[in-house]
Amino acid sequence: MNLRDLRYLVALAEHKHFGRAAAASFVSQPTLSTQIKKLEDELGVALVERTPRKVLLTEVGREIAQRARDVLNEVEQIKATARRTKDPESGTVRLGIFPTLGPYLLPHVIPQIRERFPRLELLLVEEKTEILLKQLREGRLDAAVLAQPLHDDQLHQQFLFEEPFLLAVPEHHTLAGRHQLRLDDLADQSLLLLEDGHCLREQALEVCQLAGAGEKSGFRATSLETLRQMVAANVGITLLPMLAVKPPVAQSNDIRLIEFRGHAPSRRIAMVWRRSSAVAPFLKRLAELFRELPRELLETAPIRIEPKLRKRKTAATAR
């Protein structure tokens, strides 16, 4: 048994197809098939159920594939430890981040990371939270920036910041003239929300529950930008995270942003990594750069855009 054969088995478990697993492993299909058969012979058990259309792992095959992942992850940790010993600020870090945060946070952080760690190769993966957690546990990611709470004792969570939410409404909505509102002002309102799988959906549903609001039926967005466009098109109202309305994000003339009075609803953002990670000390230093966001990026006073209102006033004054 060798590490190469374990990698072939893990690839087969992930792709469930000899051809695709071989391509992902950069070998021919016969080579991969032969090595899997040799591994079965060595272990004395069947790892794979071969069917005409797809490949299924046996029960013992699935268990061995999971243990193989753990072994390969430990090998990578050993290599990472050696690299960090020689040069702690070089090498590769695979960092995950979820879609409703990545495009709005990274432009403020990446320049500082590149300046502070010029030899670091930062590989970014943008996926939904559950996928990132799975990849993190399997060792395919070194760390991830996620929203709390997270319930996993095997993961270290380094709190970064708390990001307030704003209410986004169309320019002629009944709430558009408000500068601030209380949470219970949303009672009986229906909000546009994201589809299942987005952590922002769960966070917005919690706010709706506290406020006595509901979800607008017949629509679920696939992205935060779709939500923004639907508000601009007067389809409904929604919650937007603070970073999603700050430059370099373009402001919309058709949307009014309203802050919440008192303690605004918010989400807590943390960097997460395996407690067993060999690069944990470096990840703590990396997390500090994420914590050093300019204060104004998280302030609850958004830029108000009311050009149409100003134009009407100017016209009236001229008359």
C-alpha cells in the first residue's frame, strides 16, 4: 500500500467514475483501475461496486476512503510543517469564504495580505458554508472565513468582526423616508431572501422571526446581487450586510438604505481552522489582518443617495 493508491481511492470516492477519477489524478483510466484492483487484493476486501454507468464504493470501501483522506491530510500537514519551519510566511494557504461576504470583504483585505506576506500564495475558494466546512474537515482547505455560530469542537474559531445589517427598500416604499427604524417596524413586512443553503438566508430568517416579518413568496434569489436588483426594480425589500453597500460597491439610485436604531441585527464573522492544523500559528497572524478593517466599513451610518429628491427640489426652487 502506498500514498499514490490511497489518492486514487479518494479520487474514485469523490468522482464515482473511473474516467473522471483518472483525469483528476492525471493518469490513464486503466492505470487507476489496475491500482485500485491491486489495493483490493492487498486488503482482501472489495472496495468498489462496478456498474455499467457509475461506480459505487462498498461500505468498507467508503470507510477506508475516509481513513485514506485522513492519512493524506496528515501527510500534507507534515509537509506544511516542514515548509513553515524553513519560511513561515511562504508557501500556500487555501482559504474558503462564502459568497455573500467574499466579494465585499476581500478587496479591503487582500492588498494588506499581499503587502505583509509577499511570498504567500493565497488560494481562495468561494462556496456555501456547508461545502466549505466539509472541505475544511477533509483537509482540502487550510482555513475558512465563516459566519458564527458553528458547532464543531474540532475547529478553532477566531472571531474577526461583527457586521451589521441594513434594510434596503425601493425609493418609493413607505419606509423609504425613514432615517432609522426599530426591528419591530418590520412587523407584517415580507422580505426577499436567498435560496436554501446560503447562511445569509438563515440569518435573515432569524431577524424576520424576531421582528414578526415573513418571506416574500414566489421568489428566492441565487445571489446577493440579484436581491439588490430586485429591490431596485421595486419587487420588495431585503436585508443587506454592511460591507455589501460600501465602496467599491456601486450605489443604486433606486434603493434607500435604512439603519436600525440601537443594537442593529448583525452577523458575527470568524476565521476557522482545524485545531490539529500544522499552520495554526501562521493562521492566527493571517486572521489579525482580517480584523484590522477600517472602522468606517462597519459603521451603521450608510451613504444616503437621494439624487432624484434633490433634482425635484432644485426644479421647484427654480420655478
